[in-house]
Amino acid sequence: MRAGRPPKSSPSGGLGKSLKYLAILTVRNEGAFLLEWLAHHKAVGFTDFLVFSNDCDDGTDKILNRLDKLGHITHIRNDGPYDKGGIQFTALKQADKLKIVRDADWILPLDVDEFVNIKVGDGTLPALLTALPDATAITLTWRLFGNGDTARFKDEPVTQTFTACAPEVIQWPWRASMFKTFYANNGIYKKVGVHRPRSPDEDKLDQARWFDCEGRELDGKFKTNRLFSNFGRPNYALAQLNHYPLGSMESYVLKADRGRAVHSDHILGLDYWIERNFNAAQDTTIQRMHDATQAIVTELRSDNQLEKLHNSAVQWRRTRFDELMQLEPFRALFGRLLMAAPTRPVSPKAASFMIQYANKARTAKGKNASK
């Protein structure tokens, strides 16, 4: 049986075996950000990348084709039709059938605005596994990075541009404490999921050991259905998932035009913005990987085709923003973003009030489902 996790003494696999760490990504019109994202995660230690694209207007698919040809990633088009779960779920259903997924030792599905930030050792995946040697699944909790009052898009590293973020302990909303799961591909779970692996083998589930990034072993609910970490307490000591869901105001207008990967029929507006625009703290811990990341970016951009395709994607964003700003709904959105204040963190007392009603709603839903 293929090893699903490294032995305690050797996160690199031991006995000369190099583990395969797979990142899975779904993108549309994100060509301007791809090279930084890929370079950072190569620096962190991912060895394999499976990337799905759909309906690209900015040349994202062309960048991915080139990266595939150069051996950096595996690119698969995800042109539909899409099942009721949406674009990203459809891609992950395809992923379940692929050899690159079957052969992976550890898997982490990500979005292009999510950057793994490991704070222990040398900042790599083996260092995290050394810190949590008994884990078969590790919850990487989001830390939301706000807009920082940045209006215009610039072709500069995301991880350098946006450093204002949510406080280390956040009380509300629960979405601010969602996680992505870095998990051992050892047969306990049969399918890849957006936030967590799916379809557990009930006969093997007792072998699963879930840990958070404070080193706490998690209870059984995390093995089957939890999507967010317990809020109101720290979750980031060993690692966190830097989440940049907003970017510049200009980029957010383009994001509203593009639609969401999971809920593609949901229109983005101020509600999404307010729930994520936290600027109460500063966090630059990810910048320890900057030099290694930039070295890989420089290597990638030394390829003339990638350099031209990247620059073309950057120009597409500027041209598309100019087009959208001539349409009232998008111009109005940009104006509202300019006027909106940073999101105010909720106090523990106010959060308790909200949680009380969230629990009431969940209880009522459970009673109705059992009727």
C-alpha cells in the first residue's frame, strides 16, 4: 500500500523516497497572478500542480499551456457542461479520476488568491509535517487580508502589496475562519473537496488524525463535515492560509465581472467585501519566502513566451477595467468601494449574540429535516 503520510522521523519520505505534494487549482482570467502563485508554492515545497481553466479571455489558458509544456504543471480545460455544484466542483470531480491525483502523497486544493504560509522551520511543507508528525490531515485556516485602501491594480506581488489583515483572534463571521485541508492521500478519503476531502471510507476513518495549526488534535466532526475552525481563539501558530479575496478595488470590479468559482451565479457586491475587508492587524510573515519566490518568478519570466503572455494578461486587466467602468453597475460598485470604510472586527459580546441565532437556526433546520 502506498504510504499516505511520512514516518515521524522523515517528512521527506525516508529511505530515499521523495513525497509528492500536489496543489490543485481552478482559474479563470487570473493570468496576471499565476506566476507569483506558482512560484510561491514551488518555494513552499509543492512538487506537482494540477490546474483547471475555463472561459479565459486574458490568456490564462495560454499561460497554463506553456507552463504545462515546460513541465511545471498539468493543465486541463474545464469547459463544461457543469454539474449543479458549479465550475470548481466539476473540476474536482475530474481530478478524482486522474493519475496525478492518485499518485500524490499529500493533497491541497487551493484558489489563486490563497497562499500557504508556514511559520515553522524553513517555511516548507516538510517543516510543517515535522511539527505535526502524527497528522493525516491539517487544517490551514484562512487569515483574511483586506484591501488596505488600494484602489488601482499594479503588476506587483500580492504578498508584498497587501499586509493588513484580520486580527489573530477573530470572533465573527464564521466564514473568516474557514480552512482548506492539507491531507494524506492514503485511502481514508476517496474524493477531493474544495475545503476538505470527501467520501470517507468508514472502515478506515478511525485512522484519520486531524490537527490544526496550533498543534491541537481535532475531534471527530472535523473528520466528516467541519468547514471552519473554532473562532474566538488563535489558529495560526504553525501555519496559516493567507487569503487575499479582494485585492485592489480595480481587481474586485473584475472579480465581480468574472463571477465566483464555487457559486458562479452569486453576484459580488458590498456584502462579500464587508465580510472580508479586515485591516485591523499587520502580518508580513509570508515575506520570509519572498526571495525564493522571486528567484522562481525570474526564472519563469526568462521564458520569452511566458513573459509576453504575462504582460498581455496584465494589459487585459487594465483594458477590461476601462470597459467595465463605462457601465453603470460596475462604476457604481467602484464608487461604493471608494466610499466604504474598512471592516470593523466584532466584539466577543456582539459575536455571542450572532452565534446564539446561528445555533438556533441550525437547530431548527435539523428538526425540519428530521420530520
